[in-house]
Amino acid sequence: MYMGTRFKLVAVAIAMAILSGCATPVSDSPEAGVMSRAQAWLDALMAFDIEGIYSFTSPGYQSAHSAEYYSRNYAGRNMWKTAGLGEVSCDGAEEFGVCKVRLVITFRGFMMQEDLTTELTETWVNIDGVWYTKPRL
């Protein structure tokens, strides 16, 4: 009898764990959406994929500027050794649809003896539910 009760308790505990996992909502936060798009954009940038990074600009920007024009924002990219995402800040994203993404970059310029690390801040805007990088002017 003891084994039967123990089995039932274990079965109930497993069922509760499975059901609680199913009830956990998927994160729909602006930060999660921006981070996913920003990482894909950064991967394309690190691979020197100009068309790839350009595809993360808004349709309005693309109607006015070429991929080559956009790529000029990252003319020094050939000196980058590593780049990763830092802090993502979406203060007021619901009202304004704007987030800031920090990039942490390690680079070595011409005639430099050592690598340096710096940060850049990229602005991302939400247009009709899609996050796009906002090019620098």
C-alpha cells in the first residue's frame, strides 16, 4: 500500500511540473524581440554581409538609400576583432517604439600594439510590430 501511495504522489508531482511548464508564458518583452533581431544583425555585420545588415533597416530607409550607402556607417568594421551585445534598454518602448542596444566591440586600429574595447549604442525602432535598426545620420 505504501508503494502505491508513493507512486501516486510522484505521478502527481510530475504532472504538476509538466503542466506548470506549459503554463509559463513565452517572453514577449520588447527587449527579447530587439535582442533577437540585433544578434542576427550583428552576426551579419561580423560576416561582412552588407545585404544582410541592410535587410534590418526599415522599408522607408531602403526606399531612400542603398545598401552601399548604409554600409558606410560601419566603414571601420574591418578593424573589429570581436563584437557582442551588451545592455538592451527599452524604456518607453510601448509608447514610442524605441530601444537602445549597446554593442561591446574589441578592435585594433592600424599601427596599434594592443586591442582596445569600446561600446557603441544602436537605436532600434518598432514599425508595425517589427524591430528595425535606425541608421546613424
